[in-house]
Amino acid sequence: MKRDLMEILCCPVCKGDLALTVEVEKDEILEGSLVCKACDHTYVIRDGIPDLLPPDFT
């Protein structure tokens, strides 16, 4: 995932802002998580792909 995506990403549940936590980063973010600042849902980033499915669909 490229850091530039943070400008356009929002929580799919409540449309709130997301906070980024990076665990592994090379040219892009490979592992980490996105946490909604409003509703506190967590979305995992694996292999550079953010899993933004709402919790009801996982």
C-alpha cells in the first residue's frame, strides 16, 4: 500500500478518518493496520493490501 492512499481512504463502516500503524515498509507499506479514529474498527494490511471489508463481512 502506498502512503498516498491515506489521503483518500476512510472507514467503510462510519466514513471516519483512519490512523496508520506500520510494521513492515520497503518501497510501500507491506504489513500494518488501519484503525478508525471514530468507531475503533481495525483493518489489517497484509502483503501491501489493506483489507477494508467491514467486520460484518469477514
